[in-house]
Amino acid sequence: MQKRLTLLGSTGSIGDSTLDVVARHPQRFSVYALTAHRNGDKLVEQCLRFAPEVAVVGDADTAAAVERKLRAAGSKTVVTYGPQALVEVAKSDGCDTVVAAIVGAAGLVPTLAAAQAGKRILLANKEALVMSGDIFMDAAREHGAVLLPVDSEHNAVFQCLPSDGTKHGGVTKIILTASGGPFRTREPATLAGVTPDEACKHPNWSMGRKISVDSATMMNKGLEVIEAHYLFDLPGERIDVLIHPQSVIHSMVSYADGSVLAQLGNPDMRTPIAHALAFPERVDSGVAQLDLAQVATLNFEKPDYARFPCLALAMEALAEGGVASATLNAANEIAVEAFLNRRIGFMAIAQTVDAVLNALDNRSAASLEVVLEADAAARRAALKIIDSLPVPA
């Protein structure tokens, strides 16, 4: 049967890649809803090509502009806006599959709504698990939702885990690979002066600016460790990070008998997206076959925590439990935005996150309300700390 998709965050890089795969298989996939925040022009283009029943944007002005352009082009797509509209398309009977690709904490509530509606969820929004891991996983189990990871690392782990349904099947640890970003070999003492443009020049992947900065600080990898903990039910001490500059091995699983299984492929997000969209089948993703003879060499190294303090902070937040991960994520979102707006320097991102974690009390993540309160408190604390820091020259 044809899968009907709601794509949360259709105008970002994951959205682009998803729609590219969808367009290759019109007999398999159709689009029920597309959502964006304020990138109305791009959303209009997507709606005219994929003819969703519903389009959702962040505010009334953007909605009015999108609707005006769609009506002029003869489109019948219904345009709505706001956080509740995201929830409605995520849980709607019009779709069976939700691609959760909204960046950051904004994606938590609609993705949780999809879990509570028992949807098949292609999870690219790691913050849903970073902020509310136990709450989200409990909702998925209770309502029969199916979680398929789209992050290349978690999708790789998923492919390398036992296929017979055994929970861990002799798994000793998960190894998440990381490119090391643009500053892998740069001296830590020189990082204070890097610019947003330098931080966003990822050597292997094409991503949005926020995720690119997270890759440069390796906070992204720290968040992925937290996500892996919840997805695969393994403690943090059994999840390793290994820098692999070529980004050909996307992650590995180590087994008790000494075997290590790895998933390899060219660095292109269409591969894990196509895997998750068609699972358990395999379909053409549009990605070229990997030529190992051309790659020739695969290198590995342990991460340097002096160069990547954000990775260490994420590991510590996972070990602390409670709302520490939600606090970490919120403080990081505020700090990265401040860096991109040139209000703070690059190394001040980790400084801000560390200060917020130390300033706020940790507590049990007993409910979604508690998690959202911790998120809001961390954002307020981060803004206060940022206001006290010097503006880069």
C-alpha cells in the first residue's frame, strides 16, 4: 500500500532529501502534509509539486502569503499555522507516516503527538528523545508507534543490530562515528576567533546552519549519544564515539564474540531516509554506490575533549539523568543562535551551556510539563549569561 506522509520541517535539508526520495517512488509514497516555519516561498514550490492536502507554517502572516500564492497557482492545499496545527497534521488520520525533521525543541510536541497517535515515525528530530526520552519511548510503546531512526548514525546502528528481534543479541557496545567537523585538526587555542561561516563549512555533509555549528562543536554527537541511549536501551558507558573523517562508516555495533558490524555508504542523507521510508524493503535512494577502491583509506581517532568540550557536557548530562539533557539542549540552542548572530564567540557556546547546567537544579523528568519548564528556564538562564559575555570584535 502507498504510504501517506506528513513531513514536519519540509524546507530544511532533511525535508529536501526526503522529498527527493519520495519523487523517485510516486507509486510508493504520497504527501498528506508539509510544514515549514517561515520559509513560505520554498513551501509554495513544494506544495505545487507534491500537492499535499495541508500545509502548515509558523505564523498568520506567512500563512496568508503562502495561501495567496497557492490560490493564484490553482492549488487546493489548505494552509494553517501555529504549534497546534503541527500537532493536528502529526496525528491526523490522513497520514500513516510522520517524518520528524523539525530542528530543535520545536519538534518535540508534534513528534510526541505522532507517537501518541501510533504513527510510523521516521525520527530525524533527536531533541524529542534528548528532552523527553522516557516519556517519548513510553508513549511510543503504549500506543504502538513504530520508530525508525533517520539520523545516519542511528540508522546505521539499526541496520547492524540483530534482525531476529532479540533485544540486544550479544551486543556489547554501540560505536557512533563522527567526522570531527571543520575543526578536527585545529589547535583548540585558535578556536575562539572562528566565524559562523567557518563553523558552517562541514567537510562532508550539507546541513542547516544550526546543525552545522553543532557538528563543529560536536554537541551534535553528544545529542546523538543521548538519543542512542533511549533508542537502543543501552547505558551511556556502552555507547562510544569515534572520529572517522571520511564519513563512510556511519556507525558500528560491537558483539560479545568479537565481531564488529558496520554500515557503510557515501555521505548522503537520502540513504538512511530511503531505508526508513521503505523498511523492511530497500529502494533506490538516488545515491551513488560506494567505491571502496576510490575511498582507499579509512581513518579513526578518539575525540579530543579539550577541542570538543560540548561532547563532554552532553555525556555528563546523560549520566546525570533527569532534566539535565533538556537543559543542555535548550542552553545550546540559545548559545548557537547567539554565535550565529555574532553576539558571542565560538568557544562561548560550551561556556554558556556549562554555566547553565551549573546554575540550574536538576530534577526528575516526571512529565512533559516538567521538561518544558526546564527548557524554558534554561533558555532564560542562557540569555542572561550571554548578556554578560563580551561581544566578539
